[in-house]
Amino acid sequence: MKLKTFVGQAALAALLCAGVTGGAFAQSDCKKYVPPSPFGPDDQTGASNRVTPAVTKAAASEIQTGQVVSMSNVLVDGIPLAGTRFLKTVLTSNTLAAGGELGKNQATGMEETWLSQSHVGTHFDGMGHIGIRDCYYNQMPMGKFITQNGLKKLGLENLKSFATRGGVIDLVRVFKEAGKLKKNPNCKGDCLDGATVITAADLQAGLKMYNVTLREGDAVFLYTGYEDLFLQFPAQNKAYNTSTPGIGKEAATWLAAQKVVAVGADTFAVEVWPSEDPTEFIPVHVILLVNNGIHIIENVRTDLIAAEAQKDGRATFFLNMTVPKAVGFTGNFVNLEAVR
């Protein structure tokens, strides 16, 4: 199924359902489609349950120099947006007009109105983002828990801390050293081509390059070089969104077995697009989010931290990322930093 078709159908469904209570939705037997959470039948948090005080304390040892490396892209009109998503800002600055000053001290001010979906730019996918039929993480029958204004279950307000160890896997280097790098012709530098499937063996090779063993509670970030296209916005927006390198189902299953809390990449999907099986839609999202409660972070700027890792041979860091406690949200844009 093509992305535009899927998004169009989803938008139509949203319009048809506006103002309708959850009781109007057909309910599936979610035990047939989704496994239970390992954190209990009432869990709405997902993998961030794994970020315990002990995990955070251990991650703090990654801070050696205090260097902070940005891992977020700018959020501005014109960046590539998947499907029919939109982003527009309108600045209110009326107090700057003659006579608009406030008080005897003639204070002025400005603020913006933000018109956008939450899944734009460098953003975070929550548990309420993707499901199978009406079944979401932890066998949640979401048809009963949606309103026109947000989710009643699985919103971002249920998340815990992401103060944990992060690690970057340099897939450009992996593919170059294996002699299998096929570059996207629109990239100015080295990058994987669109629709390139990243396997578990590729991930393991990238970890081995820096002598890293994943541990429970880690956040994993992939450098594919596709950031090159993002940074050329808006000129290469179509190329960025048409296809993308990413992990396949086998790699996603392996990452889930390592009990990581999040997987991010410098692409709009993290998983390979188009999918390995053209009859499936975003199967890696299902594996990570729905079946394992592992968050996905898209459009991450991984080129800078990958470059730092190449300089000093250290691919792990303390992850500084906060997710807004946005009640009933399925996701939101986030700011990430690698603290070294």
C-alpha cells in the first residue's frame, strides 16, 4: 500500500469519526493480534519502564568530557514531511505596530501560532501511534479510548524518563567496509540508497566496530547518511520521502530481543521503505511499537554524533531527551542531545 493512499484513507477515517465516541467502533479480540506487555496488564508506558535509576546511573558514566552534540534537525517551514502532513507558523507581533506598546514602559511582545501535526521533524512515536486493527500496545482496544481531541489511553503522559545510554551505529561505514555501499545519487556525501534493507548482521557489525554490546535500557540510533537529503530541503524533499534505507523485520526483532527502549534514525521511517513485503504496511513499527512497546524516533540528526565517534572511537553517550507530557498525544517533536 502506498503511503499517500494509506494517509488519505486514515484522514478520511478521521473525518468520518470526528465527534463519534469510541463505543461506535467495532472491537476486535486484541489477544489474537497483540502480545501482552511484560510490565503487566495495566501498563501504558512501554519500554521506558526499563529506564530505572540503576540504568540512568550507569549511563551517566558515559559523560567524560561534557561535550554536547545535537541530534535534532531544525523545525521550520519547508522541511520534508511524510505523506500529507503539514507545518506552518504564523507570527503574532501586533504590539510592535505604532501605538501597540503596553504599559508606561512601552513593553512589546511576540508569539507564534503553530499549525502542524505532531509527527513532523525530529519526532517521537508513542504507543498510541500504530496498531493492528483497533488493537494497540498491551492488547489495548483503542476504539473505546479515542476522542476527537485525543487518546484516553496510551498518551505521552504515561511515559517515564529517557535518561539512558545511547549508541550510534554507523551503517555508512559498515556498508563501505563490506564493499556493498550503493549511494543515493542525490546525496552530496556517502549515504545508503533508498530501499536498502539493514539486517541484524549489519547492526552487529556496526556495534563491533566500536566494541559496543547493547544492554537493556539502551537507545539505538542509526546513521544511514540520509540526513544529507534532509539538509538539502526543500530541493530534495521528494527524494527523501520517496524511499528510504532502514531496518527490516529481522533486524527489528533482534533489537527487540536486546530490550532497548527506543530506535531512531536519520530517515522518515526508521524502517526500510518501501517495505520488504509490498503487501505489508510499516511492519517494523508493528514489531517495535505494538508488540514490544519500543519507541521510534524519526528524522534524527545522526551525522554529527557519527562523525564524533569516528574521531575518538567512542559510539556511546548519555542521551538527553525529554518528551512533553502531552496528554492524549500519539507522538511529538523532541530535542535530543548526545552528552559525551
